[in-house]
Amino acid sequence: MGVGDKAKNVAKETKGKIKKETGEATDDRDLQAEGKAEQSANALKQAGEKTKDAFKK
């Protein structure tokens, strides 16, 4: 995984966390769920990329 890909994934995961926190603060369950989903999806994507990197070595 390149540095650019890592940065994108971290940025998207952070965006998801912000959405989740905003949803919690405003009691907006839809926004909270959307943020949680984005956060989980990008964490999973990072794990997959790390696995690929491990097999490249």
C-alpha cells in the first residue's frame, strides 16, 4: 500500500469518526450510523492492505 493510499484511508476513517461523533452530539442516529459504517469500512480496507503488504515481503 502506498503512502497516498494510507493517507486516504486514514482521512476517510477520520471523516467517519467525525460524522459518528456529530451524530451522537446532535442525537442524529442516521448520521451516527453513516459515520460508524464509513469508519468500519475504511478500517477493514486498511487491514486488507496490510495483509497484502505482509505477503509481498
